[in-house]
Amino acid sequence: MRLSNKVALVTGAGSGIGRAIARRFHDEGAFVYVNDIRAAAAEETLGADRALVADVSDSGQVATMFSSLERLDILVNNAGVAESPERWREVNRIAEARLEESPITSHWDVTVSMDDSTWRRMIAVHLDGTFFCTREALKIMNPQGSGVIINLSSTAALAGLADAPHYAAAKAGILGYTKAVAKEVASRGIRVNAIAPGFTQTPMTELVSDKVRSASLATIPMGRWGQASDIAAAALFLASDDAAYVTGQCLSPNGGAL
Ligand code: NAP
């Protein structure tokens, strides 16, 4: 019960990593609010009484969500989006072709073909969402004189990701934001850290083809993708008092890939 008497909010917790974090925090004694953009998904994680529906990229919806909270000890900025199913098919097609080609003739050409709205949506959900939720959380945590914020970044921020420059940019922005806010609020007794997972098995990544998935294993010394529970364990460490002297850091569970 490492989080007994703590109140937590996990965004995007109706699926994958966020759901695993919410359930792990619950098992460790926290009262956990479960945010998601879809009510049914949020309610399935820990029940309807814990569900808070809001689009984290909408500052008005975020402010309304936080106005229902009286106390907040832990915020996990986890909500995220990846590619559309059509785009995943294209990514798989190019990635599989490149495995066979020498020299490579199937070029990614993501940046030259990306429209403004695709770029904006990626930045809005990840980077704006992290800022909007952090801003509201600090209005509660500052007067408390305590709190923990954990932001989901990605190995894409650390190493780049050829098929998703917008995603890598958003996640790298989150890393810089994490380090800055950690310094900003340390004197308030608030810790801010990031987690940068490598490939993790969740609904977000289930459309990666078997061939591309197999090829990715060659880049992971541990020879497997992460599970959502692996990331939840990292979040629990950062949320708990075991990490009392840890702030402004990035913990990257990635099986040794980086
Ligand atoms: P996931 O299974 O797709 O879960 C993300 C959840 O966030 C979904 O329920 C999604 O709803 C929700 N969401 C999307 N946009 C939202 C918004 N604007 N407001 C509120 N909720 C929203 O993905 P995951 O793999 O667990 O990823 C969780 C986090 O880890 C993300 O930030 C992701 O970028 C990061 N991450 C994942 C991996 C990986 O390999 N899986 C690796 C590194 C980092 P919908 O399903 O309706 O979109």
C-alpha cells in the first residue's frame, strides 16, 4: 500500500498504459480518478464513480474536470494518440518494404506529405494536454505544498522515429517541459518526472504488423516488447516516496533498446 491516502488522476486511463497505471495505483491504496475522452472506456477501468470525461487538448474541458477535485496528490499525464488505422497500414507497408530493399527505395516522406491538422492534433493532445492538466493540477498542489506529476514521453523523443516526426516532437517537448517545471515547482514540494517507454504492447500499437514487430525485436536486447504493467511499475516508483529525491528525471523502460 505504497500510495495509501493519496488522490491520483490519470489521463487517458481508459486503455493501455494509463489503465494499467490507474489500476496499479488503486491496488496500492490510492483513490484514482480515471480520465478519458470516451466515457465507456473510462468507466471500464475502475467504475463509473471514478470516471472523468474530458478531451485533454481542450483547456475548457480540462478546467471543468479539475474543478471537481478538492485534493490531488498525483497527476499522470498519459493521454495520447498515434496513427489512424489507414496510416498504420501505410507505415507497415513502407516498413516491410524497407526490410527487403538495398538500396532503400521506399522513402518515408512523412514530413513533406503531412497536413497542418495532423501536426496540430498530435501536438495538441500530447503537449497542450500535458500543459493544460499540469496548470490546473498546480492550482491544487501549490497550496497543498506537495504533489507528484508524471508525464508520458517516449523513446521517440530520445532517439527519433522516422515514421512519426510529429509524435517525436510532441514527446520531446514533454521532456523539456518536465525538466523546466520540475525546477519551477521544487520549492513548492512538488516533484515532476517523465517516463519514456520503448515499444509497449497496448491498443495503440496493436496495428503494427507481425513482420515489423519481429524486426523491432532485433533492436531490443531483452528480446520482447514492454507490457503496460512494466510502465505502471515505473510510474509507481516515481509516484511513491521511494522517489522522494527524484525530480526532473526521465525513466525509460525500454528493454535495453536505448
Ligand atoms: P492507448 O492504449 O491508445 O491509450 C491512450 C488513451 O488515451 C486512449 O484511451 C485514448 O482514447 C485516450 N485519449 C486520446 N486522446 C485523448 C484526449 N484528447 N483526451 C483524453 N484522452 C485521450 O495508448 P498507450 O499505448 O496506452 O499510450 C499511453 C501513453 O504512453 C501515450 O502518451 C503514448 O504516447 C505513450 N507511449 C506509448 C508507447 C507504446 O508503445 N504503446 C510507447 C511510448 C510512449 P482513444 O482510444 O479514444 O483515442
